[in-house]
Amino acid sequence: MLNIKHILHPTDFSDNSNQALKYACSLATQFGAELHLIHVSQNPALLAPPVNDYLPPDYYDRLMKQVSEQLATLPEEVLNFTGSVTRNICAGVAFVEIIRYAKDNAIDMIVMGTHGYSGLKHLIIGSVAENVVRKSPCPVLTVHPENYEFVMP
């Protein structure tokens, strides 16, 4: 029998991520598990130092405030989840921080979307979901963005 007590949902606030959140909430409810929501932010000044010259000095602080506000509305904004929720913001490379968080917090399952905000970035650094699946210390449920409508029991 599965003993799932901690479910991690990494979010980029995209529609696909919100679809995967429905699965995470349902599983957390069914297993009586704590839901961990994280967003991984990449500081553009750290990734490309020349960008720093063109950003306002408080850019990253304002970005973190916005992310905190968005994260605070989940999952209540998406659906009526009443279970235990832990919210965190991590900084760094998305798949690395997701794996690190899963290991550090004894996560039993990761539930994430297969497609977030990617575009050209996907071609350059690859799929976050793909890297998480390959390197995860626990099972990963990936949710495809199309043709699947999840119905809460």
C-alpha cells in the first residue's frame, strides 16, 4: 500500500500547471497528505549579468513579492482545497531546485504539468518535467495540458 504523506506541486502559474494542481489536490485529499507548493524563480541578474544594467534596482524584489502573492492564492483560487498546504519560493535552476526540495522535505510524490511557459527556453535548456522525471527521488505524475478534464470526486 502506498503511504503518501507529502505531495509536491511545482508551479509556474500556467494553465497547465493549474490543471496539474487539481490532480495534486485530489491526491492530497484522498491520502490525507500535506500539499507542498513551490515556485522556482531564476534571478535574471544571476543568469545573465549584462541584463542587470537594464533592470530597475528593485526588479527582483518586486518579482518575488508578485510570486509570493500568486502562490498565496493557490490552491484556493483554483479549487476548494482545505487540506494542509506549505508554500515556498526557491531560487535557481527549476529542475535542480524541485529535486532538492523533494529530497530535503521527504516528498512522496511530485505532481506537475508537462508544459509550462517554455518557448525558446525549452529548446535551449530542455524540459523541466523531463529532467524531474529522470532525476526524482520519488514517483512523478505528469499531467498533459490537452484533452484531459479532471473531475474532483
